[in-house]
Amino acid sequence: MPRDITPLYQGAYEKTCGQTCVAMAAGVSREAAIAAVGMPAGTWGADLKRGLAKLGIRTGKTRTLRHNAGAPQFGIVNINYRVNGRKVRRPGHWLLVWDGLIYDPLPPDHEWRPPGEFISGFDILDID
């Protein structure tokens, strides 16, 4: 049985969405996740996987996701934002998917949240 997730949020204009997803997945503080990932802001998937490994969590192979198909049941996915059907030129954003539910590390009252499309992701293999 997977454990429950406690939602955590990045600062409104911080670039710590990946580290916050790692914190939620591992059940640790954001500070501990930032230390494990080794990056204070902005991350690649390899950074997140390395941080999860340091926290004792195994991950699967990173794969491309098309049109939101194939998202993991338990994993971390990267999205690109779209406005009027066009990709917005800004960095992607990491989300945690846990037991099929999506946990967005952006604060709920964040002013900018257009729809996104999954572009890549990886499974989290240790879910308890």
C-alpha cells in the first residue's frame, strides 16, 4: 500500500519544482530534497533521479510522453506549458504523480498556471 503524500509547495517564484517533487515522493523536507538533489534551483530529470537515489528511492528509465499518454502511476513528470495550443517559451515544470493523482508544487494561489502537456517522466519504484 503506498503511503499518503503530504502536499508541499515551492516558493511563488522559486525554481524548485523538481526538488519539491522529490521531497513529496521521499517524505522529506524541501531542504533535505534540495541537499540530496544538489541543485538550489532548476533541474534536469537526472538531477531528480540522483537525489531520489541518495534518499534510498529507486527510479525507472526516463521516457518520452506524448499527449499526456503513458504517464506513470507513481513518478515524476515534466510538462511544457501551452497557451492557445502553442508551446510557451519558458522552462518546463515538474509534477509528482502518486497513485494516479497529480501533485503540483506551485502554490495553489500562483498567478500563472496555463494548461500543460506531459513531455517526459520516470517511474518511482519504491512507493512505501
